[in-house]
Amino acid sequence: MVGGGSPQALKTVQHRLINSGKIDYFNSADHDTTLTNVAAGRGVCLAPGFLNDHSGQFAWIPFDCKESFSCVLCTHKEDQRESLKTFIDILKKLYSEAVAFPL
């Protein structure tokens, strides 16, 4: 599946695969719809690793390509909520674990 909202680097890889002529594909409106289609056995997708839901329901298999892109978490600089700090700490822990033990 190829989907709307994909970063340019991901679109480049998707188009390279499509242009190979070796795969059939269809469009997916968003990542949630894509995961629904994957769960229903209708296809597979390339997705940025940060979208991994860590539910254990999907196989996140590394795909080697030269393209990469950065991801940021944007918050308001004055937001001092404890819940936000906790959320950021959880993300940092998950990220450090993913880097320490890549799939």
C-alpha cells in the first residue's frame, strides 16, 4: 500500500518500488487505514519506524534503503504539564530501547 501523508523520503522509496513493475499496489488514505488493511491481510506497507504501535500485532521488519528522515515532537515552549513530561520520558525510554535492540 502507498498512503497519503507520507514524508518525501518514503514517497521516493514507494515510487521506486512501484516503478520496478514487480508489485501491485493500492492507495491508503492514512496510517490507521493502512494498519487495518494489513491486519485484514489485504497487503503490506512501508512505514516509518516511529509509527510502530508496539502492540505485538504486526511484524516490523527493517527495510534497507538509502533514504532517511528525521522526526520531532513539537510542544509549546511554555507547556509545563507533568503529564507532558511523563509522556516525553516514555517516548525517550521507548526510543532508547529501540536503538539498543533494533528489529
